[in-house]
Amino acid sequence: MKKETEKTGINVFWFRRDLRLEDNAGFYHALKSKRPVLPLFIFDKNILDKLPENDARVTFIFQTIEALKSELQKHRSDLLVKYGTPEKIWPEILKSYHIETVYTNHDYEPYGRERDDSMAEFLSSEKVAFKTFKDQVIFEKTEILKADNTPYTVFTPFYKQWHAKLNDFYLKPYPNKKYFKNLLKTKHLPLPGLKEMGFEQSKLEFPKLLYKSKLADYAHDRDFPALDATSHIGMHLRFGTLSIRKAAQDALDAKANVWLSELAWREFYMMILWHFPYAAKDSFKKKYDQIKWRNDEKEFKAWCDGNTGYPIVDAGMRQLNTTGWMHNRVRMVVASFLSKHLLIDWRWGENYFAEKLLDYEMASNVGGWQWAAGSGNDAAPYFRVFNPELQTKKFDPKLAYIKKWVPEFGTKKYAQPIVEHTFARERVLKVFKEALS
């Protein structure tokens, strides 16, 4: 096949977890370059092959890709969509197009970093430049450091500096639309089908971007799982269908400081993962890897299925299994219960969440699990063991959340507690103390 645009050459923008045309840093820089821009998305087999065929996130990505293609076609352009591994796809693309530069946005997860290093090396060997930009966070890598130039490992001082540095310069949206005329004019390009890639179309409902109405009461209502008081933007930030700059600007406009601090927590955990990549799989506080976990498979199954006999735990797990989402307060309760009450390795829970959560983001999920287990940076101390009963009294006093997800609660059909709270608390304190002393 003869290379398209053989004489002039083109640039490519590689979409990954930034699936929007507006306010997209790497895409903006590509469009401002001197060559026509071909947008590209790769359904990456290195990631997809590890997912179950009913993984709803693949449907969400697929639907978003369809919408992007449709939008680009209005500008007489299109999105080139490939299915395979980047290492096999890129040589094929280079045979079809004369490419000068590949633009994309930074990825901070271990696999993303490895992939980008190897792609940069390959493209360089083919005389193609590879340029990446900051897009999914406001501050990254070494932009927020302590006075001695080391990364923060405690959130509060990190947040103080993060908040102090926040200004219009960092929040200004990229005016991509201005440069859509620089998109490569092309005929409609094919789209591999979900079935072709081995996936089913999910029937799960995806969160809509209606978060602004939640900001005013967020600080007051966010801890009560029976209320629909949180913003549900996690999935949109994860796949980049919402710009982090827009989210932060909306928070400032609404004076929603608590919600803004949650955006900062996300960046804090991403920064931790960047500086301490080992923490993706191992305890951030290395001593915690000496803990002798019980790892009882029957008890783990009861936890996964929402049959522990602890209603708030069971409600959370059933909400997750049914909807692909769980209220954040309850995420803390179920994580503490698994790692502390049942003495099951936090990694088991982290993996289960990775499989089930629509808004799964490695940095935040690992950070949250290690916080609950006590092994993370800025974690809850190991002797803090959430009491599910007290959490219920405080945050679901009318049992509305529990009754919604555990309808048999209060009847003989409901499971007996798989462990007694006081006994579990004493046991975990003993085991942790032995490992950490």
C-alpha cells in the first residue's frame, strides 16, 4: 500500500485516557503543529486480554470512540482505530502513513510508562519524534515538592502547596476547536466491533456528567451513602471524557473546597505512584509486607458476594457487584473490614475492585486500599479498625442504604456475622504488632 501523504508527511495524535476533543493538551499541540493531524486510538490487547468479556468499561470506551469518530467526521476527518498491541500496530501504521511526529499525553501508571518508553525508542529508530504532554492532572511528577526537593508523602502539606499554586495559568483550557481546520482530511475509517475484540456490550448504566448540581451540598452530604450526593465523575476523569482543568475551575467557581480537595487526593496518589512505582504491588511502608495474612478463601468469597453478616459491608459489595460503583465512605468500610477484620491481604481486595469498579484508577485504588490497611503513605494507623456498626449509626442511621441493597436484613434469611468484631479487632492488633515490632 502506497503511503498516504507521502510528500508532505503528517502528525498523529494518539488518544489514550483523554477521550475528548476539547481542552486536550497533547491534541492541542498536535493541531498547532505545521502538519495535518490524524487522530488515533488503539484498543490495546496488552490491557484488554486481562479483562473479562463482560467488562463494562470496554463498552464505555467503545461508545466514546464512536462519538469521537462522529464528531471528527463533521470536520471531514476521522479517528483511526486499531485493535492489537502497540508494538505490532505502530510498524503497520508507519507503512501506511508518512509520519513526522507522534503526539500524546503522559501516562503515570507502570504499564503506561513502560509502553511509552518502548514506543519512544521504536519511533526514534524510525526517525519519528514522540512528544508527550501533561493533561490528566493539574500538577504532576516534580511540580509539587518539599523544600528539600523530595516528594510529599503526607497529604495535608501537599494539598496546601497544591492549592496555593493553583491559578488561572494552570486551569486555562486549551482552545482546540480553533485549530480543527488542521485535522487530516480523510474518508471514513473502519471501526473494529466489540464482538470482534471478544467483548459483549454491557447493559450497565454509565454516570452522566451532571456533577455541578452536587457541588453546593457536597461537603455536608458526601458521607451518607443513602443520598445521591457525590459527583460520579471518577469514570470521566479516568478515561478523560472530562478535563481536570474544567473540574477544578468548576469547584473554585462553586467554592466547593472539599470537592476540590478530593481532586487533589487523586493527584497526590498519582504523584506517589510516579515517585514510588513499587507501591502499585507492594506495601508503601515496607514493614507491612511482613504481615501474616490469613487469606481465607471462603471468607473472601463471602466478602465479595456481600454475605459477611455485616450489613453495611454487604450493602457496599452488592452495590459494587450490581452497578460497578460503590459509595466512597463505604469503600473505606469494606476495605478496612477485609484487611483488618478478616486479615485478608489488601491486594486481594484491590484486585477485586480493579475488576469491578467502572471508575477504577490504579493510583487512587491502591492508595485507598493501602490507607485502609495501614500500609500506605499518610495511612490510617494500623490500630484504627473501623467498627461497621458505628459507621452504620453515623452514616446510615435510618438504614436506608442497607435496606436498599440488603433487602433480607432483619430476617432469618440474612447471613450470620462471619467474625465477631471485638475478637477480630484484638486478633488484627496482635498480628500487626508482631509484624511491625
